[in-house]
Amino acid sequence: MKRLLSRQTLLYALVFVGAAALTAAVAALLVNIDENKDAAASYPLKVVEISDTELDPEVWGKNFPLEYDRFVKTEEDYGRTPYGGSEDYSKIERYPAMVRLWAGYAFSKDHDEDRGHFYMQTDQATTERVKLVDQPGACINCHSANMPALVEELGWEEFNHTPYNELKDQLVYGSSCADCHDPDTMELRVTRPAFINAMEARGVDLSEATRQEMRTYVCAQCHVEYYFKGDNKVLTFPWSKGFTIDNIEEHYDEYEFKDWTHAETGASMIKIQHPEFEMWSTGIHAESGVSCADCHMPYIREGSVKISDHWLRSPLQDVESACGTCHNVPADELYDRVVNIQDKTASLLRLSEDALLSAIDTIVEAKALGLTDEELKEALDLHRSAQLRWDYVSSENSTGFHSPQEAARVLANCIDLARQSELAARAAMAEKAE
């Protein structure tokens, strides 16, 4: 009987200790939850007042240390991805066909892989293209947070045509929080007039944009095709007809615009810049309401706080965060899907370059035989149209991923037009020989 009571006493004691431990654990969990709620509720910090003219990211970082700690990582070189990354390497060395395709233009001398946003201003200041060409101030649009202040000081048109070299010493910052955020509310905002003007011309009221739309628009201020219009070199987006390369070509043809004359063929050429927004607009992610920030600045947790990852970089660096939110697929499979699309696009780009070089060779041959530009007009026009399409995909920074079917369509048209250019030049030679 005493042994039975001893066992019961021990059992009661164990139950009591277990219950006490469980109670303590639950209490600790509740305290932790409350602490996390308090931490989340007290973020962002209210350390300094941020003025509308404050451009220094470090100052913004006093109130938003989590975002700032991620943003400064754009200085880091995380290496190459299969077709991009943050490593500074020469693209014209990797793809030597570019030297002849851009013959007579500064890009044939210097064209490097883009690095992180930290280097936006410094990379522009040191590129050989600035030394080779007297660039207008309009080039500052995408490269310095000082740009809006210069526009306010000089006026929009004066800013655009003032030579870059006269303004460069006033450029202190590259990308800044102020480029995309209102300092009072932290709401997303557009600060670049060219994008505002282009969207207004298309009937889009940015003040009515949703937050999800703004998560694309703040990127589209810069990641677009553009040109310098008229004697004042006014930064303009060629969207009067629409966003596709066919629409863009129609816009340029209407204005009889050209960036340069090809040094070998004499064709009037267009240099496409970085049309990520236009290419994305034709893809499945745009149709599904996926923004640029969803993939390039995915939501992450820092302790109890959820933030957008301000380490802007290739989604291939963190596929699980960038893609896994929507795609319940293993990260390595998602990675392979992306690279598979890029491999196929890269293959089409190389075929396009071969076709363009054949067209250039044939036009050069025809000119050596004495054919005039008038006699070669069809071949020259086709050369311009074909290369416009190659450049559209080549200069767009996703290597086709933003809109795989559109990229394939555009490059198929490029190859067809380049071969037509070659045939037109041969036909002109045959007619001359008769």
C-alpha cells in the first residue's frame, strides 16, 4: 500500500511539474509574441525627420535600418549568373559580333555588364562612351538621385540638352530611397518626368495607380527604351503606338529618327537601350499581375518585421523567395526552368547575329562594286529593321525570360529580315551587273 501511494505521489509530482513547465512555455511564447508584435508595431523607427530633399540613403536608413542594410548589399559582387549578374565584364568580348553590329557607334568600343544599383552613377562616369560621345544631361535620368533637383533648378528641357560633362560634378548619389519613396508616407512615387509624360500620353493617371502597379512603375522610370528627341535632346519614350518592338519601330519611322549611321553599310540605325518594362508588358507575369518588385525585391522577414528585400539583384540568387511564393516547385527545378528559357533565347540571339553579319557582308560587297545607297535602299532598310529587333532582345536584361514567346517571335523576325536584307543586296548586285 505504501509503495502504491509512493508511485501515485511521484505521478502527481510529475504531472504538476509538467503542467508548470507547459504553463511557463506558453507564457514565454505569449510574451515573445507580444514582444514581436511590439517590435513590428514600432517599425519603422522614428529617429530622424526626413526632408523631401534628402538624398542620402544612410539618413533614410536611420528610420529604416532593415531596408537600408539590404540596400547597401547592392555594392557587393555576387558573381555571374548564366547571362548576367553583378560582375563587371565586357559583353563585346563575350559576344564579339557586337563590335561590327554597332560599327560607328560608341557601344562598339565599350559595353559592360551592369553591376548593382550602388554603381549607377560611378559606372556612367567612367564608361568610355562618355569620353567618346558628348552625351546630354538627359543621360543622368537613370543614373543619379540628383536628377530631380537638377530639373527643378534648370527646367526640364534645359536639363536635357545641357552636356553631361557640365553637370557631372554635381552628381553625388547613384540610386537613393528618394527615387521611389515619399519621405513623409513612404508610399511609392515616380520622380522621373519622362515616364510621367509617356504614361500621361497613353492616358494613364499615375495618381490612380494601385500599390501593386507602383511596384512596377518605380522600376519602369528607368528600365525602358528611350531616345533624345529634337534639338533639345528631350528624353522621350517611344510609346505613341504601343509597347511592342513593332510599335516602337513605327514610332521611330514616323519621326525618321536615327541614333547613328552604320559605319560599314551606311544604314540609319537605332540603338535600343534596356526595354525591360516593354518586354515584361507582353509576358505572362504582367498578365497575371506580378510586379517587378515581386521577383527582384521579394518579401522577406527580418525578425518579426516583413520587408521588401532592397538588395535588388537577379532572382536566380534567391529563387525560393523570388519564385517560390507563387510556384510550389523545388528551387533547383525553378532555376533550371529560367536558365532553359535563357539558353534558348541566347541561341536565337547568336543565330540572329550570324544572319545580320551575313547581311552586312553582302551590303559591303555590293558597295565595293559601286552600288549606291539608293540602289541598296531596300537592303539598308531591312538591315535597320532586323538589327532593331536583335538589339531589343539583346539589350533587354532578362535574356528572354520576361516574355519568352515574344523574345522568340522578335528574334525569328530578326533572322527573317536579315536574310531578306542579304537577298535584297544580292538582287541589287545582279541587277547592276545586267
